[in-house]
Amino acid sequence: MNLTLSQRLSLAFCLLLLVCCGASAWLQIRANIMHEKEVVQGLSRGLARSIALDAQLMQADEDSSGQPPSDGLGPAAVRRLFNKLMSVNPSVEVYLLDNDGRIVGHAAPAGHLKRDRVDLAPIRRLLNNEPLPIQGDDPRSDRGRKVFSAAILRSGEQKIGYIYVILQSEEHDRLAARATASSVLRTTLWSMAVVAALVLVAGLIAFRLITRPLHRLTKTMQQLDTRADQLALPEPQRGGPRDEIAILEQSFSDMGARINEQWKTMRQLDNDRREVVANISHDLRTPLGSIHGYLETLSLKDATLTAAERQHYLGIALSQSQKVGRLAQALFELARLEHGAVQPELEPFSLSDLIQDVFQKFELQAQEKGIRLMATLPHPAPMVRADLGMIERVLTNLFDNAIRHTPSGGEVEIIVKPAAAGKVEVTVADTGPGVPATMRENLFRRPVALQGEYRVGGLGLLTVNRILQLHGGAIALVSEPGAGAVFRFTLDAA
């Protein structure tokens, strides 16, 4: 059967309730029966003793009347006595047993006696006043056992047997069986049915209230659509009592929030990948087209070109090939950083010495464009703990971008100063036009092509950001649009 969790729980609860009601009814009936037997046996405990006394008196009367002495009662006298007793109290059956438990006298109709012997162990237990109820063999049943009363029968000082009285006779059993269909029993059964129905309704309502959060989770999961930008999540319930289902609902809500963030990140990464491919393709197409065009010109017009023209075309093709090579190297370096192929080897070094080396690398390029390189360093010179080669790459990329985007007569400045929590803050600023506001959000997430007089693949900034992430930090653009580009990051002080 294809049942829901609530339906399975309800079905299991109904079956369990039915079993419990049946077991409770059986135990109650059993307890009532045992209680009735205990009461009957307790009230009639001395009945057999009275009968035994009457039998001894009858025996004494017969002996005093001139009859021959006898070791016991005769069958006719026993039947008369027992018939008289059973007529007075139809709920009892009286038997005379010898010392071995054999039935030697009774008033049972012909064919009703099923045993000729009674086990004496229960009789001894009763005579020893053990706790009631005590059940003994029923002479009128092959295996039945009933409560009884028993007493020793004596002839003078001699023990001649037992008086054995079954306290719930066949007539009692017939009347009890007929009473099971009476109005009292029907009322009891109907009362139990009403109670069971009320418990069932209350249980189903409780299941409904308990599983309500699960229903909300199920509905949410059924509406789950990974094509959507945002997943519909249950409203988290903060504070108050927390049971297992509430904790599960809260955990699912938190998990859904994380899935939302991860899904948006995946979509953004996919869009970034597409833009990376498009931008890199654009940056490669231009120099490759230039190389192809000049090489084709050299091939077609080789006989008509002068040596100077040939050298000019080859110089342009070589310059473009170097640009393609630098772009390919940047792509390779970024790929290694992104996939964890390179890990920083931390060591202490002087940041001012590294800045001096970077200045020497860009000194000629800055002089050609008329750009001043400036450094503001604290005293004494700060020591940092980082990967020397990677931080040199960071400064190289930042200075390269700054010099290319700063017009003639401008300035590129690096500022180093101590920061809180054992950090050293590094700022690289230029006097160029800055980064447009539309490109600031994704500047460190994917390559961009800056508008106007600037065109850059953006791989340098991606490489810088990844290197600083490997050092436990990040780079930030802190300048305002139109006021120059200002990049800032921090390193651990040595």
C-alpha cells in the first residue's frame, strides 16, 4: 500500500489501540474472574469442614442406633447428604475422597463424572492456609480446574478421607455463560468501545498536530525547483520549546538557506565562466588577428617589401605574439592558483626591500609615460610574513595596471602602515580615471573589459585576489569613481 507517513502512523496507532483494548479487556475479565474466585473461596472456606462435621455426626448416629460399625459412610447415605446440600446451595458440588484422592462418594448424575481421582496437592495447600485463590481438579471435566473447599473427614481419631466441595458447579457455569450476553456485559463492551473511539480521535488529532511541521517540510520539498533563483523555505521558529521535529524543521530551513546561497553562487560562477571565456576569446582574437594579418602580408608581398617594411611588420607580429604569450601565462598561473596547485611558502621579509625591487622594474616604463612613482613607508621598515614570490606578483600586477591606466603626468603611490591585530596595511593608488561603478561589483570575480581608453582582460586582478586569499586575506577597491583607483590589502606582520 502506498500510504503517507501520517497514514501509516494512524494505522499503526489504530492497530496498537485495538490490541491494547483487547488485552485490557482480557486482563480486566481475568482479574474479575480471579477476584470472584478468591471471594467465593474465601467465603466458603469452612463449608467443607461443616459438611465433614455433619457426616461424622451421621456416622455416630448410625453406630449408636444398633447398626454394625462401619469405617465410613455408605454410598446411599452419602448421596442423600450430598443431594440435600446441593439442593440448598445449587452452586456447589460435593465429593467424598479417600486418603489417596480417589472419589468414593458423590451425587453427580450418571455420565457426568469425568475423573475418578483428584490431585491432593491443592487440597494440602488450602489446608495449610496458603494465599487464595487455589484451584483444584474438577471431577466433571477432563482438564478443568475450579476453586474448592476441602476438609479432612475422620471416624473417631482415624482419618478416613476428605470432603471435597467444588464451589462453582456446572449449573453456576451455565448461568455465568448466559450472563455474558446480558445487558451489563453489553454496557461494559459499549463503554469500552466509546472510550477506544475517543482515544482514537484524540490520538489522530495529536498525530496531526505533531506531524504538521513534517507536512510543511513535505510541501516545501514537493515545490522544490532548482531552476528558481530562490527556494521557498518554511519560516524558522526561533525560541520557545524545541522538540525533535522542530529541530528538524529548523535544520532544514538552515540547510535550505545554505542551498540558496550555494545555488546563487553556482549560477554566478557559471555566468562568470561564460564571461571569462567570452572576454579571453576577445582578448586573444585581436592580437592573433593582427599576427595573422601581418604574416599574411609578409607572405603575399615578400618580393615587393623593403627590408625596413619587413622588419616593421615582423616587429608588430612579434609584439602581438608576446601579448598572447603573456595572456596565456596569466591564464595558466590563475588556473594553478584556483585549483590549489600552488600553496604559499611563508617566510619573513622586508616589505620596503620588495617595494624597491618593484619600483626598479617599472622605473623605465613610468619615465616613458611621465608618471611619478612614490612610496610612503613607516620607520622602521615593516617586516611581513608571506610568500615573497607571490607578494611580488601582487605588487607587480597592481603597479602594471596603475601605470597603464594613469595618464601622462600622473602619480602612482604605495602606502604602507601598521594595522590592528598584528597586520600591515598596503595601499596602491593612482591618479587615473578609476573604475566605473558598473564594474566595481565583479572586479575581482571575473575578467572585465574596461570602457573607453582602457581595455584589460582583468586576469591580473583575479590573480592578485586569489594570491591574497591563499594568505588568508583579500583585496578591496576603496576609491570613488572618477577619483583614481585605490586598492588596499593587509599582510601578517612578522
